[in-house]
Amino acid sequence: MSSFEIIPVSSAGILDISPASDELSILDSFEALEFEFDDAVDKASRLDYGIAAGSGLLTGLLSVFLGKPLSVEEAAKIGGKEADIIVIDAARAFGCDLPSDKAIFGKDGRCDTEVLSKAIKFLEDKFPIPQDKLTPDFGGGLQHHLRDFSHHPTVLGLFFSILGQFTGTGYGTDTNGDFIKLLFPKNALIGKNVPEKIAIGTFNWLFHLVSDIDGSSQNAGKGAGIPGPVLSLLKELSSTPLFKNVKVNYEESEISFSKWISKLFNGTYFKDAEGKPVRFDFRTEMGLATQLLEQSLFVLVNEVVARVFYTVSRLASEIQSNNIVSLLELDRLDPKSFLPINGRALARMCTVSSGTFLAVNSAGSAIKAGIASKGNGAAFAKAFFLNINYPGIGRFAVACFFDAKYIKEDVATTYRKAMAEHERQKQLREQELRRLSSKYTFLTLSSDQTRLLYSFQSMMVAFDILNTKKEELALAKSKWKDEWEDSICESLETDGDEYFIRSGGQAFDLMEKISNEVEDRSWIDLLVLELSRFKPYYQLGLEENKVYKKLRLKTDYLADVFCKGQDYISNGDVKAIQKAYRHAIGTITGNRKKVAAAAVATLAVTAATAGGALLFAPEIAVLVAGDTVVGLSGAALTSASLAFVGGGSLAVGGMGMAGGTAILTGGGALIGLAGSGVATAATVAAQSSESFVQSECSKLLTFCSEIAVKKYGRYDIALLAQEGMRSCAEELRSEIEQLSSAENRPDKKLISQMNKSLKCMERCEKALEKLHEPK
């Protein structure tokens, strides 16, 4: 007996494969990758990341509790005050005689209307632009600042201002948002030469916009200003073909993107608490910028904490490593080692701190929005986007950008480690498969023996076709035979005529040759057991072929051909094996009174795939192969699963599909998989039908009782099989207990099925125990 022992899978899911002493542990298939701290990284960096996360958590909470939500209404008020100051300062700078700020600014921060009007009028007169002559054509006082691109404080606005000086044309959009060009009137201000044109197009444009940001001289501080950079950009984009046909929901209807922008600018979209319009113009955008600046204070504090800690910790480490004990020795320090500039650790700390800040702020904003909205979806979205910290979003994006290089390196390193681990597991799997093949040699077929099995099965079908009188049925059986052979040849990557032996004489000659090369001829009995259970004409693949339902095997190839073509096993031996199998089914199912019916039912259900090893490939081998066979079905799934179990065509010395068939042939599938480190008996029982477990146990019991013990006196085989079955039963029993006691219990049908499978295993173990060598 082999020195290896089958050790049940522990609760941790690790299978120990041990000879006489402790050896290697194999994890079930693939281990989940854990992206934790690499051992190669300085241990101090763990503290860095902890401090970074803590800083992000603290400042994120402060931003939630102390931060103010964005408000368009409040932004308009803030921006109005700032616009007053800009206009007054600009007018004074160019010589406008105005009172002191103390005299003209009230407690609310706004400027006196008359003084503001004077300043605006001064700037308008000093810095005129020709585009103002097109005011009526661009929508009048309310809309011309939005529709005329030269009134946009953007690069494109500057471009069109200068271009207008050279072309005598104004550029913008009409009422429908279409791009238009309008000629300046003759009295428009146009430079006489290139420097003058550029000067007017640049300086007059800039300070004319300053005069317009706070309304007109007739309605100073309250009238239509100019669109801010954001709204200007949106307006410019709205005239392009890409955005021209975009629709926006507005008051239960759809309007064009261009009209939606107009509503933002003229104040019909946003309303204050009293229902008055709030313009989304340059003043409002300045106010929002001020609010965002206030939000950025929390982001700045988070950044400072992370960088200060980085500096202090690196400086302390540098002092310690250089053994510095006095101030005079500080010149030996390398500033690059502790200054918070660049570096993997610093970049990762910033990513961690900004990411944590954003996560906490987002969660807090969602909670605040949920409370304020009271279940209203639209109100929740609005409240959430007003509460979230936008500088925090920007800082996290920037941190990710600078950390991307290091993240890429980390992912590449992790990937290489994963692939190395995958290769190691693959090699361990191949070693384990070979060990199992050696250990359960009495349940395996070699590649030549497997070829004989498939060839005899093919000839069995051919013999049945030859003796089918109805041409229609014979053609259908031939079609099934071709499809079945293709499914096998697909994984072997060989031609059917090369692999399948078509001549009975050649097959029997190969049987004799193999028998002369090996001492143990029990493989022939195993082959006969598989041939006895082979029931062709089952459905192939996932698509049902109704024609195959009418087909039945009407001939007895084993008695009429096989037994007459060789001298190793007689028809009486075949009948004995078949009788023993029916008796085994009665033992396993616990229903000996209906043995014949049970045998037929079991064969009918388990003949869902090609006989022998192919019997359970779609149900079991796919569990072993995992992602390798994802997306396959039918014959392709069967072939790929068996190839994987056998080591795969790419494995060095891999056994291929024939090897997979050998491991899983002869009734030892449950034992083999339980000891393979790639699937457990519990998984097999849980994912397979009760008939599969009955069939595998019955095959094992038949082989051990009728062939191993009765024919060859191999009691050691029966003992080894019993030990393996006991291991499977214990494992399945433990799995059932865990599932039954779990909080989220599976459906009762699954547990019932597993209990039935357990009963089959227990009966099989008891029957195998009775086969022990008599004392």
C-alpha cells in the first residue's frame, strides 16, 4: 500500500497531503489575492498610511459638520460684493474720482448705487468695444452679453474680440443657438493698424468686461452682468454640432441645451427663498469660487497633516541613521530624504489621505442629503451635490494621477506574484494528479487503455447501427456517433480516424499487446465495467435534439462481439460484473427489492454525458477546472474539463484528456477528487445529482467486490477504497453541519440532497468494510 494517506479537508479549507511525515499543504485551487502591505516595504510606512487615513477621516468629519453647502443664492450675494470692489478699484486705477471705500461701502458690503454707476460709466466710456454696436442684433440688454462671444471672459472671447478688429465682424449665436456673424456698423471702433487693432481687441476688451460684470450704468449692481467662464464655455459649446441637439429636462418638458443656458443666465432657472430670480453670471461664479475656497481649507489641512508627518518621521529616521547628536552635525543630513517633495511613500500617503477624506465627506453628504430630502429623489440629488466637497474630489484625482506610476508598478508586481503562485499551484496540481493516478492505479486506465475504451464504445454504436433496420433511425444514430466522436477528438486535437480503432481485430491485438506488458489485468475488468454502463444516444450539448429521444440501443455488443473476440474475459464474467453492479446499486440505494428498476433509473439519469469518465465531466470536472472552461458548453465543456483535470495540453508532461479520464474512471471519482486538493467531496455531492453519487459508489463497490476481491484476492484494494470513502463521508458530514448551522441557511432541497448522498457514501463504506480479508 502507498505511504500516502488521505487527510480530510480542514475547516480552513486546506488539504494536507502527507507521506509518513509532514509535507506540503495545497490550497483549494486559486487563493484570493490580498492587496495588503508588501513585506518588502519599510514597516514604518504602515504608520504613514495609518496617519494619512486618520487625517483624512478627521478632516473629512470636520468638513461634514463645519462645512457649508454650496448655495447659488449666497454665491450671488458674495459675488456681488466682490464685483463692486473690482469695478471701483479699476475705475480709480484709471483716474476716476471716487470717494473712499469707507464712505461708499455699506455694512452689507455693497457699494453705493450712484457711485457704482459712475464708475461703470467711466469704464464704459474709456474702454468701448465695437461689439456693443450689435447689442440689438444679439438679443438686447438682457441676452447680448451671453450671445456675443466677445463678451465672454474666455480665451475664445479674446480671440473673437481680436478677430473682429481685423474682419469688422461680430461673432455669436442667434435666438436658436446657431452660430452667426454680424458686420459692425461704420462708426464702430476699429484700429487703424495692426498694433492698434490688437490693443483695442485686447485691453479695451478686458476692461470693458470689467465695466460689465456688475450690470450697466443705468442699473448698477443689479442689472445683467456678463457670463462667467464656466457659463461662457457652455454657451460656446452649445453652438457646436456635438451639443446642438442636446435636450435638457426643464419643468416637466425638454428644452434645447442653448435655451437652458439662457435660463441660467437671465435668472429664470434659479430662484431665491422669496422666488426672485438669481442670475448665474460672473458674479455668481465668483461667489461659488469663494465658497469652494472655503471648502478647500479642510482639504488643505488634510494635506498639511500628511506632509508634516512625512517630513517629521523621515527627518527623525535620517537623524537616527546618521547618528547625529548635535546641531553642528545637521549639515550631514540629506534634505531629499525628508522634504515632502515627490517619492512613492508621500504619493501613496496623499492618495490614502485624500481618498479617505473624499469617502468620509461623501458619506456625510449623503446622510445630510437623506435627512433634508425626506425620501424625495430629486431633492436628495440636489442636496447631495450641494454638500459634497468639490476641492476634495479634485485633490483625490490629482493624487491618483501622481500615484498612477507607483500604482502601476504595484499592480505589475502583484500580477507577477499572482502568476508565479498560479504556476506553483499548477505544478502542485499536476504532482497531485500523478500521485493519485499512482495511488488509485486500480481505478485508472492508461492512455492506450482509454483509447481502447473509446474505440470499443464507438464499435458498440457502429454494431447497433449496422443492425438497425429502419433507415431513418440508422441515420440518426450515425449522426449521434459522429458528434460524440468529434467531442472526444476536439480535446485530443486529433482526427477521429487516427484515434479511434475501427477494426475489432486491431483492437483485440492492442488489448493483447497491453496485457503482455503489464502484470495486473484488472484493467480489462474495469474496461468491461465501463462498457457495460455505456448507454449511447443521450443528448449532446445544451440544445435538445428530439430525434435522439427515439433512439435505443437494441444490440448486445459485449456478448455477441467483444467476448468472442478475446480470451481474457468471458461472457459469464461480463454477466457477473453486470449482476454485481445491479446488486451494488441495491446496496447503495438501500432498496434491494427494486434493484433492476434502480439500476435502470440510475443509468438513465447518469447517461447525460459520454460513459465512464465523461459521465460526470460537465458536473464535476468544471468545478475542478474553474475559469479555464468558463463560456464552454456541451462537448467542448466535457473535453476541456477532462483535459484540465489531466494536466492540460500545455503542462510539462501533462497527461492531457486521457490522463483526466484515467483519474476519473472506474468509480473512484469521489475518492480521487476528495484527495486532489482541487475540489472536495462535499462540493461534488452538493453540485451533483443523487444519481451521480449512487453511480460512483456502485461502480466502486462493484469493482472492489466482484473484481478486486473475488477475482484477484486484492483485499488491500478494498481497504484503501474504504478509507477513501470514509474520508469523503466525514468531509460531507462536516459540510452539512456547517451549512445547517449557518445564519444564511441554503434551501432545504440542497441539504436534503447532500444527506441522501451521505447515506450512499455511508452504505458504500459499510459494504466495503465487509470485504476485508478474513482472519
